[in-house]
Amino acid sequence: MALLNVDQLSVTFGGRGRKDSIAVDGVSFTVDQGQVVGLVGESGCGKSVTSLALMGLLPEKGVKVGGRVEFDGQDLLTISRRKLRDMRGSQLAMIFQDPLSSLNPVIPIGIQVTEILQRHRGLKGEAARKEAADLLDRVGIPDPRRRLKEYPHQLSGGMRQRALIAMAVACAPRLLIADEPTTALDVTIQAQILELLKELVDQEGTALLMITHDLGVVAGICDEVNVLYAGRAVESAGRRELFAAPTHPYAHGLLGSIPRLDAPRGEPLRPIRGSINDKIAWADGCAFAPRCDYYTMECLTGTPELTEPRTAGHQVRCVNPVLPKAEVSA
Ligand SMILES: Nc1ncnc2c1ncn2[C@@H]1O[C@H](COP(=O)(O)OP(=O)(O)O)[C@@H](O)[C@H]1O
Ligand SMILES: [Mg+2]
């Protein structure tokens, strides 16, 4: 049994005369202890809404959440809010896309970090301060002893993001959900933070759900990857398998649109044409069809199912999947 088992999660926004809008539409995946699972896709595909649903942080009004989210055998969607709040402090942690809202503005950073170290790891006084400074150092914050005395507004946005990551690591949670944790940071700091998260996973056995639109991050850290499009998984596979053989035209396009060092010089990058707004409802066919180079009439006749057209465990939601050149010519 995986530590986190997400089964057919759906989130619909609506109510008060508004038309229902389905943000997450039957997403399933698991995360084991010591495993890093990625949720990948363009902005607006449902990544953040998925993570908020897992953490029980969506508003109760005007939002319908369906499916099951089992963490260590308990359904997070049905346990009491109070129990979930307790778990959020100790077993589940999240790094938010927007760091300002999750730091307390009137308490110095150092106290916020040492409080966590005391609560979760029993460290006190100078031992807690030393560990806090060490953590800030490890997320690339220079002069950490001085920074510990400062308030959140005295730090830049990137520094605040790093302080939050330090706090999430300090709890050594069993499950960490990181929503685009490094998007605002430059690449050297990004690499340092991925290293720190990897250490947490390897040493503490933390299960990490890594949410990103950055395939470089996926390549650097994820074991398993779920590619989302318009609220549904369109491809799920191990990282190596996905990078070696992206099979859904959307995943294929995403991977084709990243620069490669081994590409011939002058080879243009090929972004996927159109935007996520050019979609049809999943009920009518494949949401990606309007942007797809491979679409056929069959793509517009009902929802495509997830299948395994190539290898066991490599799931793809497409009626006309991309085959590698070797298989096409064979
Ligand atoms: N509070 C809300 N009310 C209505 N729609 C929302 C709300 N929050 C998010 N959405 C919609 O849900 C979809 C998924 O959003 P989100 O999960 O934030 O995307 P991502 O994190 O992948 O960029 C988007 O179409 C967005 O407009
Ligand atoms: Mg988001």
C-alpha cells in the first residue's frame, strides 16, 4: 500500500448561479515513502487545485470534491477538519506557490523556524538556533544568523520562498507537497534546493509530490511523472520511460519544446501551438485535440480512456499515440 493513494480525485467550482467548472477531473496516482512523484503541465491544468484538495485547503462553499485521497490508510477527504489540521502540522507539509501568505509577518523568521524544530524534532535553545541557521544556509540564504533575526518583509521574494522551503524541510514530514517551489528562483539556487529535497526523501523517507511546469525539475528529481492536461492525466510513467518515449502528443510536444544540448545548432525550439484555452470538453473528446498535430476524427467522439499502448505501467490517454520513428518504419 502506497503512503498516499489518490483515486479519481475531482474538483468542481460552481454554485450561486455560476456555471460549474471542472478543474480536476478524475486524477489518480500514488506516492510511496521515499518516492518523488511529479505532477506536470502548463499553467491552468489543475496542479495547484489538486494539491489544495489533498491538503483539505479548498473552501467548503462553492467547491465539490470527489474521489478518495488515502494517506496511511485514512481518507483525507472525510476525516474531521480538526484531525486534518493536526496532521498538516506534523505529517503533511506543503510548500506553496505563493510564499508571502504562509509566513507570519509579525514574527522573525528565526522564531518561526526554531518553533518548528522544537515542535517536530525536540530541539531547544542554541541547538535549535544552530539547526535553523544551518537550514537557511542549505537553502542558499547568505548570512543566516543575521537573517534569522529579520521579519518576512525584510527578505526578498526569493529569500522568503527559500525560508519556507527550510521550514517544510525542518518538519521532516511524511508527505511533502511542493507546488512550483523553485519557479521564482535562479538556476543555481534551484539546483541547491532540489538537492536538499532529494536528501530529505533519501534520508527521512519523505514522500514528495513535486508540482511543476518545468521539465528540468522533473528530470532532476522525479521517479514517476503524471502529465496533466485540462484537469486529467494524459500520460503517466516512470521518468526514464517518459523521457525516452513520450507517447501522448502533448507530452511529446512538451519534451520537444525544451532545448537540448545535443540538438544540432540552429535547430529551432518548437513550442506547442495555441494555448490551454483552445480546448474542448473531455466529455466530447480529447481536450488537447484543437492543438494536436496528430488528431483524427476519432479524437472528437467521446472521452479517450487511459491505456497502456507500449509498456506495462506507462499509461496514455490518446487514440492516436505518437510512436517512435523506429516503430513507425518497422
Ligand atoms: N477559486 C476558483 N474558482 C474557480 N475556478 C478556479 C478557482 N481556482 C482555480 N480555478 C480554475 O481551476 C483550473 C486549474 O487551476 P490551477 O490548479 O491553479 O492550475 P495550475 O496550478 O496547474 O496552474 C483553472 O482553470 C483555474 O481557472
Ligand atoms: Mg499552480
